[in-house]
Amino acid sequence: MARQKEYKRLANSAFKHAAEEESAQLMAQWKILGARYLELAKQSEKNDESTTIYDPIPWDRLRNN
């Protein structure tokens, strides 16, 4: 569940950046990044139900925000 929460936090951050961006191109890129993080959150939820070995986020090095 921690991975899913972190991906959703990253997605929300990307969408916040998109909302504040003046450049249409950069806004679109922030939105795409946010959408990819949401996809990772969904995948993470599915992976929690199985035995997953690979984890792309180094959880031991995450800073608490």
C-alpha cells in the first residue's frame, strides 16, 4: 500500500505543476507524467496481491514530505 500511496502523491504533485504551468507544452508533459504515475499506482495495487520482486522506488531512501 505504501508504493501505491507514493505514486498517487507523485501524480498529484505532477498535476499540481500542470495546473500552475503557463506553457501548453510543459502543461501537457506534466499531465502525461501524472497519468503515468497513476498507472504505476494501479499496477502497484495489483502487485501487492502477488509476489513482486522488482520495486522501482528505493523506499529506504525516500524522504518524508
